[in-house]
Amino acid sequence: MHAPFMSSAQNPPVDDARELLVVICTHDRKDLLLQTLATLDADLAGDAHGSAQRCALLVVLNNCSDGSASALAALAASRPPDAAPLYWLEEARPGKSHALNTAIAASTHPLLAFVDDDQWVEAGFVAAILRGAAQFPQDTLFCGRMMPAWDGSEPAWVHAQAPYRIPIRPFPEFDLGATGLRLAAEARMPSGGNLVVRRTVFDQVGAFDTTLGPTGHNLLGGEDHEFLQRAVAAGHLPRYLPDMRQLHTIDPGRMETGYTLRKSFLRSRSSAIIHNPGQALRPFMFMKLFGHLMRALFTLDGNRRFYYLVRSAASLGEMSAATTRHRPD
């Protein structure tokens, strides 16, 4: 039995016949959540094609204790009657994957768009999803542009280009240009906050792996990439929609050295668990780590040093994964 929905409306999303459900999972980030919802409401209010009549919003409160539920109740009470309905529910089990799966199981909408609680949608976001889904009925996954909302306060290394561009970035970035296309199976895949899924995909390949993904505000991840790996293997290739645009908010803490190194370690660990399960520690792993550390030590170029420190952290993550046995639920 799933937790009941709470809303200012009487009908829960499971009975909502709208085409698209925008899902936001959140943990104790009330202010960011409200900003994200404000950008969605602004997008829908500015759309003359009636996207608000075809879309609903669902927030999953994942083990929240910061008053997010009360804030949502106040927001729902003040919404104009023609706004997209706002629903929310609580998932007490910590972990983003639990929250995502709760949203999937508790709704029936044919399209689910996943947006993170620290992202802002730009004008035309929802309309681009609905237009793309209608134009490409054979496609079952969609993604768009995702860029950091740089404001000039960021350190220079975030803009470093090849050969010292940081491989695991502090913010998600995904921009394939102004022309739509269908991604190849071997292409780089979007992050989970930049993904629209037809429900038929979940029916075929299942939901998100609850042994992966962040819990609270830690830096673990991988639930989105593991899901996409299964979906792509089953023949579901994402369609890139260039007008489906989002900005990722800038948290200065994400650009600190310690954060970037931890994220590189943890994301590399998750990736290795997903893509190379059961791999044991091997001599080449130690040699690769040693090489990265030596390059970081013997250089006067700050971008080169930071690049190889991040690569060293990623190598340690790969080695940590080699000592971990992955057991999906």
C-alpha cells in the first residue's frame, strides 16, 4: 500500500487523466524546491497552447523534516484555478530511488518528466516535451539541454577546456546543440533530472535500483545511469529535444575542491559497480592511480594539477568498487 496523496485538490494523481506528470523528489531543500516549482508555474502560465491543462506536478518528500509539506500546502492554497494541479506525497524510506519509485507506482500518467529540486526550467520546457512526444510517438525516452546557471562567481577551472576539462563536473551539463536527434546506444546519456520516460518503459524494464542513488544530500548517484543502461539494452534510445531547456542552480559548495574530489570518487565508484560488476582489484588500477598522482605533483599548471587530482579520486572510486559486491533489490 502506497502512502496516500496529500493535496488541495480532491483527486489524487492516480485518477488524473492528464498526459504529463512532472516529478520532483526532494529532501529538506524547501527553498530550492519552491524556486523550482515557481519556474514550472511561470513556464506553464506563459504557454498560450494550454500545456497547463495537460500537465500535473507531483513532489515526493523523501524523509523531509524542514517544513516542506507545510510550504506546499500554502502554495497549493494560493494557486490560481487554471494552474496545473500540484500534488505531493511523503516517502519515509531515505533514498532518491525510493522516492522515484513511489512516484512511478502511485501515478498512471503516460509520460513522466523527472526534474531535480535544484533546477530551473526555462520558458517552453513543458510545451517542448508535449510537442516532442506527439511528434515522435515511436520514441519512449526524451531529454533536453541542461546548463549551469553561471553567474561569474565560479572558479576558473569550471570553464577549463581540453585537455584539462574536469571529466566529472560539479553540475550536470548536457547540450547537443540546436538540432534534435536520437541518441546512439553508445552516446553519452543525460542525467536523471533531464529525463522524460513513457510509462511503457517502466513496464518493460522496471523502475530504479534502490541500492544506487543519493540518500539525503550525499554524493552517491548512478540510479539514473543504471536505469538508462537497462532501457537502452531493451531498445529504448533517448530523443534529444533542444527546446526542452533547464538551468542548474549554483551552489558555491559544489565548486570547492573537497566536494569535487568526493563526487569524482563516488560517481566513479557507482559507475564501476554498474558497468563492471564483480571486477577485482588489478595491477593496472594501481599503476593508473600512481600515474595520475605523479602528474598532479610534478606540474606548475593549476588546471593540470586539479585535473589529475580529480582523475586520482576517480581511480580510487574504481578501486573501491572492485571490493564491493553489488546486490540489486
